[in-house]
Amino acid sequence: MPFTHSSVGQRVVVSSRDQQNCRPASARKSAQPTPLGRHPRATLNVRDTRLPCGFGSVAARRSSRPGVQTYASAADTMNVSVVPTKPIDGQKTGTSGLRKKTKVFKGDNYLANWVQSLFNSLGDELKGKTIGLGGDGRYFSKEAALIIIKLAAGNGVKKVIVGKDGIMCTPAMSALIRRQELYGGLIMSASHNPGGPEEDFGIKFNYSGGEPAPERITNKIYEETMNISELRMGDIPDTDLSSVGVSTYGDFDVEVVSVTDDYFATLREVFDFDLLKSFLSRKDFSFKFDAMHAVCGAYAAPLFVELLGAPASSVMNGVPKDDFNGGHPDPNLTYAKELVDIMWGEGAPNFGAASDGDGDRNMILGTKFFITPSDSVAMIAANAKECIPYFKSGLKGVARSMPTSGALDRVATELGIKFFEVPTGWKFFGNLMDADQCSICGEESFGTGADHVREKDGLWAVLAWLSILAYKNKDVPDGGKLVTVEDIAMEHWAKFGRNFFSRYDYEGCESEGANKMVEHVREVIANSPKGTKIGDYVVEKADEFSYTDPIDGSVSTKQGLRFVFSDGSRIIFRLSGTGSSGATVRLYIEQFSADTSVHGKDAQEALAPIIKTALEMSKLGEFTGRDKPTVIT
């Protein structure tokens, strides 16, 4: 039978006190946890209990934390109901978790099956632990949170720490896990995808270092989804997520916490908030932050206005909506058009920035000036030691995803630090950071971050840019000529050269045509040895990118089709799997120039010849039926 947060039905009822004793004797002999072991099932008689979700009476009692109300059940133990279920197809977990249409997640046991499969995959390692829970506030999040809490209660979790109203941006969850030393955390988000009844929902698990779950866990989750037969639900009332405090049900606790406290404490350790406050308070400096009616609306005013003293007008679209106000919360030149129009309009602010649905991506703008994500991570790295206190001792190393431009490579060479090129996916950066090999990293897909957490971090990137501006303008008197975003970019290119870069996204393509295009490009690669001429470009290397992780030795193959030419130019093709339907073809184009006279040129103009070559060589239009991209970055 399907489970919802208010349903009842045929269940096995087990006292939480008896859960350990229900395990087979062979499983009880060892006190050592079995990582990723399947949770041992008890053999019990099924009876129709038709219990309500609540149990006993609930009475308030004093909490040891001032101002926090704690609720405790009158019962000493908690009943656990075992609800029959069946496997559901299509629950394979990727690097960004599981994403589907909301109506799919709301279907019979779809969410509950995946969460139970996660808990099964973690096995005894999970028992008695504390986990985090939150998300970007999209449609269905609150109902999903109640289901997850009851599953946690039924699977031996000791405590769930959940963000108020079910909110917790992705980097904040990583910070919470790390600061509170949690076992892990569940994030309800489909990232930059639209939200609403007809749009997308998603869920993922971050592990004990705050990083996205490694493949050994995601693979095990998928295995469990194909064999699941029951859900273990704690029979507890729906927890009120609207008030900060602790609710206690037998030996299980739910603590609702501020969404900002741990995250802001982490950011304070990275940046000079006093310098930032003095800069944002200048009358000759203005900026706009577009929260895109997404999760960072819960953080923007508390951070920029209340802590750093910026005018309230600095924040736009700052009220989170469960459907992102009907928008597409992807911070790029297409979907953040309202901000782009402001930054290219009359009387434009000095600085503009936007973040995405779950707060891990960012876009950086100057007055009528766009900083590509590839350039952004390179420029932050080049200025980090001087401008950001956290990096005052220098960088351990830097890393970028393979499709990201080579701008960061040149900074690493100049600084004499380690450099890594990894597949797309933040988990690859996390391995390097845990081994103290990487301080700053980034992806061309508007993701930038550092080793303060184990996720990309949109607000971190915004504060990094504001810190660079604040430091470079600290000696400029009021009314003097401020150093601008464009000034920083032109100075950087003059020193390192410019990697002209653009990405073309063809969203929602028919999978058959997209796959045929990929196979065609593979054939071109197979017939393009070094020295082959493609258009006006001479091949230096053509291959399908693979990566051997220098930390754990794991091998990732088929990570993108690439052509590297003798002049350093690159053409790359990838199929993206982060959408909920169809296929997204991504084309990446890059060309380097050390000539300062062309550094101010528009990227689309500078790249026009190589873009033409890429489209002709791949026959992209012929295979996909598309004559133009959905998004150009």
C-alpha cells in the first residue's frame, strides 16, 4: 500500500526498545557496525493494526536550551510500523541524487522507497546516529520532510536536525554536517530545475564530511531499490517544522533549527566581515543580489542587509516560493534576465550576482560586464591569498572540471601550486579536499567553491568577489574612482591571457537523436589522429575523457568527448543527465589569446569560427533538429 504522511494500513508494529532484539542472533553478536550492510530483517507476524500516525499524548517540558520548547511523548518507547511495498523502476541515483517530476515523487511510495533504500544501504552504520534534513523549499518539500522524519525514526536514527520550514540550502547542509559532526544529511532539491506540481523534485544524501554520497553508496541505494519489500515507519505525530525547538518521541528526537546559524558561522571563518561591512556601506557602491525566489531568499537579507549593512533594496526576488514564482532558478544570462537587464541598464549597480534553486550556483556581473564561471574561479584563485583571510597562508591546490576553460590552469602554474582536471561532479573535488590537495575549485556550470564545505557554494562565491572588490578599494576615498569588476578582469587577462569560452545548451532533446550525434562524434574522434585538420584547426588530441582519482584510485570513463587543437583551442561535447526528462546536449568551446588588444572582444564574436566548425563537424542540428541552443553562456 502507498504511504503518505497521514496514511494508516497493514503494518507490523515493533517497539523501538525491541528493534535490536528483533535482529537475528547472528547479527547481534558483533557490536561493530557493518558499513553499507543490508539492514537485517526480523521475521514477524503481520497483523492489521490500523494505528494512527501519532501515539500517546504529547506534553511540553522544559528544555536545557534557553527559549527552546521541547515536546516529549508520554510513552517511553516508540512503535515502528512495517509497511509492505514493492520495487519501483527508475530510481537510479546519479551524482546529484535522484530527480524526477514532482508528480512521480508524489506517487505510491516513490519517495519512501528511495529513502528506505538509502537507510538499508547504510545498514547498522546508521543506527543511533544524528542526520540533517533540509532543502530548497520547492513544492512537496514539507510533505516529503514529514515522510523522511518518520522513516528515520523507524530505522534507528537517534535524531534528525531539520531546517526551519524544511529549508536548508545545499552548502548550508554541508556546513551543518561538518560543524555538528553529523552522520550525514538529506537534501530535498532538484537544484536549478523549475519547481511546482508539474515541475521537478529531487533528493540526495550527503555523507559525514558534508560531501555528496560516494558511488559505493549511490550504487548500493540503487541495488536496494530493486529489492525493497518493506518500509519501517516510526508511529509519531507530524512534527511542526515552523518553530525552532526540539520534539522528543520516545528515544527519537527532531530538532528544528535556524537555517543560517551554522552556515554563517562557517562563512565568518572565511571572510573579513568587518571589511565587507565597511565596503557595502559605502554610498558610492551599489549592488543587486537576485535570489530568484529560491532558497537563498532565506539567507540574502540576513546576510547582506542585517549582517553586512547593505540597503534592503540590494536584494531582489528575495521571498522564497515553492514554485520559484514560476521562474527557472538557474543563474545565467537567459534565466536571470531581470537582473541582466538591470546590470545593462541606465544607472546600473557596480556589482550584480544571482544564485540558483538550492543555493550552490552563482552568476557574477559587473556593470554591463559578465564574468564567465571559468574566469570567476580563476580570478578568485589569483586574488585569494591577498583578499580573503581564510587563504592568507596560500592555496594548497586548485581544480576544475574537464569542460571548464583552462584559465585556472594558468593561475596554478603562475602560483606554483597543484592543479587537477576532474570529471563533472562535485564529489571529485571533495576527495582532493579531504586529502588536503585542493583549496579552491570550480565548474563552468556556475559552480564555485572551496574547502570550507564539500559542496559548491553560491553565496561563498558572491562574498569572494565582494571581498576582492572591498580589498582593492579599501584605500579609495569616498567619491574616488572605484576598482570595478571589469577592471579586475582586464588586469587578470593582461597577466594570464584570456581563455574565450562559451557553452551552448540544447535542452529537452529527443534522446535517440542526441545519442546518435554522440556516436557520430565518437567516430570522428576515432578517425582524428594527431595532425588531422578539422576546419581551420589542427588536432593535437581527440579522445573521450577518463579520470583516475589520485586519492582512491577509482576510474571514471566516458566523461565527455573532446578535441584539443594545436593552438590550445578546445571543442567538447557532453550529454547531461541532471534533468528530469529528455536529454540536454552541451557544447563547450574555448580559444586562448594572449593579445591584449582583443581581450575586450565579445566572446561570441571571438569564438564564431570555432563554433561553426563544431556544429558542422558534429552535425548537431541534423541529429537533434535544433537550429539554435536553448541557453548560451
